[in-house]
Amino acid sequence: MSVHIMVFDSGIGGTTVLEQIQALIPGADYSYFMDNALLPYGAQSQQTIIARLLALLQFIETANLHVDILVIACNTASTSALDTIRQHTSIEVVGVVPAIKPACAISNSKHIGLLATPSTIKSRYTANLISTHSQDTQVSLYGSTELVEIAETLFHTQKINKAKLEKVLSNLAIAEDIDVLVLGCTHFPLLASAISDYYKQQIFLIDSGKAIAKRVESLIALRGFTLTTDKKKPLHYYATAPIGHSQLSVELITLTDQIPHESC
């Protein structure tokens, strides 16, 4: 049996990570799980996010999905729950965290920005990343859940609300001397072209997609997982709520929001 990689996000944003992994490892079996009933995760509490991920692990087990690698393709979920989730499963779990380290390394102005959900920019994990890797570089934090909604609409309708996007970016008031902007939410690469246009290509945008793909590739080699083909296989989608205008064929799943006391 080929290695089964499941990519998880609160919505469709994690497909930006999925694409990078599939490009590097086309022969794996893939499934994509979106907990869009609670979209966006940036508006949820840490306890709620942990509960949903524990419920996801239970679903994987009871449905006998035989997942080998679970990619939490959501910065908010990763910074909130990664350590807890790893304690409850033997599945290899790969998280996505803001690309602070590489952004600091390439900044000439020594002032970078982190654009993420409010939960991500407020998390202790993010604070530790900045403390560890920023060194002589200033890191300014910018939080938005509205950009998640704009990205979701773009994916499902192929249309972008340019006026709304420009209003959000204007209100964020990103400092003029920032030369590297970390896209710290997997939804945001969907908007990368429009964001770059807004700043007249004067800010370099960076995300974690390629780094995560490399990490998954290394785990496959390390664990001796099998790839039976190098051809891309059909992708199965799971969702926790209807996905509106999208043409994707999804299987609707119900996740409980109960959380074991010892995991709080």
C-alpha cells in the first residue's frame, strides 16, 4: 500500500501546501480534510482547535483511513495544538508555522512583517519563533480573518473582491520599510498575486509551503514508506459543512467538539 498523506485545514487554504507536496511527491495517496464548519480557525479558542483535531484523529481511526502522515496545513492550528496532538497519535504529524527564520535571513531592511490570523500572531509558539530567529531584525505583526474569507471566495468562485482586499490591506497599514512579508496563514498564498500588486511588487512574499513539502519528503525516506507510482492519483475531499459554489466532490463528516480534560 502506498503512503497515505492527509492534509488538514479549516478551509481551502491548505490546498496551497497540498500543491507543493503533490508537486514533490506525486505518487502518494492523498486526502484533504477541511473543517469549514468552524472556519476561520483564527476566530476559535485554543481549546476548541485542540478538540477538533482530537476528533479528527478519532475519525481517522474509526474510518480505518490508514493515514501515514498528517499535515496540519493551518498556521493557527499548528501553533495552537501541534504538541498536544502528537501526544495522542502514532501518525507522523507535520505542522505549518510562519516562515520567520528564512524571512529574517533575506531581509535587507531588517524589518519584516508577519501577516496571519489574530490567533497565530498572539500565540506563544509564534512569540518563541520570533525570539529565536529574529535576532537583529524587527518583526511587526498584522492580524486578519477577513483575508481568509476573501481567499475562500476566490477559490470557490474564481473571483476576487478587489475593493474589499484593498480596504483590508489599507487598514492593516503595513510599515513602509518592510521588505519581506511572511504569509502566516495557508489561505494567504491564494491572494499572493493580488497582495503583491497592491504593494507594487516592492515587498517580497514568503510562505512555508515548499519547506513543508521537503519535510514530508524527508519523513517518507526516514520511515521507509512506499511509493508505488510516480503518477498523480485522485484526491479525496472531506468537509464538515457544505462548501457552496465549489465543484469539488466532498464527503461530509461530523466532528465532535468535546475535549478530554487531560488535554486542556
